[in-house]
Amino acid sequence: MSARAGDSERMIVAPEERRPAVVSLIDAARERLDLSLFRCDDDTVVEAIGRAVRRGVRVRALVTRRAKGSKVHLKRLRKALTALGADVRKYGDAVVRYHAKYLVADDGPALVASLNFTSKCFGTTCDFMLISPSAELVNALRRVFEADWEGTAYTPAPADDRLITGPEHARTRFAALLAQATYRIRVIDPKINDPAMLSLLRARAAGGVHVEIRGASGLGSLLPHGKLLVIDDAAAVIGSLSLSTLSLEFRRELAVLVRDRACLDVLERFWSSLPALDPRETLAAASVEPVP
């Protein structure tokens, strides 16, 4: 389930393709590697980071200060990366959860994902990952990374329009995308609960747009985790952002807008491979507050 075409963008959905893609990108870095991590417990990825350091790559890892049930794991991750020779910093805000998942090797390519670099996400979850050589996207990610690395405010620039960052402009960007739909909106989001977004989705459905939502079910054998929004089969958003109030308003989140036809075709094939939607998987069901 991946698109490959020279230097074109590549969308990865299949679990068995995720770990090799991440390791390959890390192994390709020659001068610098910036990683934005929420959770990482995969030895293969950690070993690849160690190889990068040993061949002279400057590795910077920006990690969250807090994640549910992961205090010990996060401390272990920071210690392991530091021991390898990586430069490790915790996200500056002690309260806000740092939830962005991406990495940039040299001047590209870049990787933006909904998944964590964990054994679970490499094997059993519904997740999405984009690898892109786009200079514009690479530069935009570097601007976000530098701001968060230095603990300064990030102000989205016009050149960063493929990125959707939370909390800076996630709500307005998602609302604008939903408003643009003319015939279909597809959503995979196990944490959707924001009242304004649910109201907008209901309004679009009432106006004749076909709205399909898969929450914690309807994913076949895959476990719910990653988030996906597809508008009219012409644009998609993947990343850490969910249509939940916390994600839209409070956390450092990051998602990427995808218009590449080959990547959209990968997502279409994935959606078509999923079981038929349960009639109960509706907007009404999605309005139930999910378990954190």
C-alpha cells in the first residue's frame, strides 16, 4: 500500500512497510537528522539512530515531557538517545503534551506520520505515513522544529501551507477543508469529540455531502490509532491531529495536507479494503466522548 515513483511523494499504510521506511530514511541521513518523537520503543529504530551518530550525523531529538502511562519509558528513551550521542531536548512547555511525529533528514526527504515509532504501531495499528522530498515541506518542518527546539513561538507562514499545526491554526484549517467538500468527506479518527467540528460535519451531511466516519471500529483487524481526513478524493490530511478539542486547541500537533494523486490512490485502495461501515458508525455515535 505505498506509492513509489522516483522522487515523488510516498504514502505508506501497510504495517509491514512502516519500520523499513523509517529506518531507510534515518540510514540515508549524512549530515543532520531532526526527530520529533512522542513514543519510541523500537530497538531497530534506536539502532539506526545510533548508526547515524557514529557516521557523523548531527542528530537532534525533540521529545515530549509527558505521555499517559509512559513516564518511565520516556526517561529511558531520553537516556538511551543521549547515550548514543544524540542531542535531546524536552518540549519546553511542562504542561502541554508534545504530540507531533515527524523527522527530517538533511535537506530532505521528510517524514510526517500519525504513528509512533513503537512495535505496536509498526505492527497492528491503523496509521498513515508520508515521505516527501518536497523542499517546501522540508523547510516548513524545519521552521516548526527550530521554534520548538528553541522554545520560541511558531507563527505559520504562507510557505508553510501544507502543514496544519496545533494549536496555532488547526481549528481554522480543518474547518476550511470541511467547508470545501462538495460531495464526500471521509474520516478515520478514534478520538473525534469536538462539538464545533461535529456540528460542522452534521451541517455538511444535511447539505448533501456524504460523510463517512470510522472511529474506534470499522478498521478490520487493525487497531484504532491514526487519523485521516479525505475531502472529495482530492485532498487528504494525515498526522497526529484529531478532531478533538484537546488536539485542536491545546497540544503541539502536526499534520500534512496531501494532494499527490498516487498518494491519494493509496488511501482510496486502503479505504476500499476496509469492512463495510456499521450503520451505527454515524455522526451521532461519534459525538460520544471517547475514553482518554
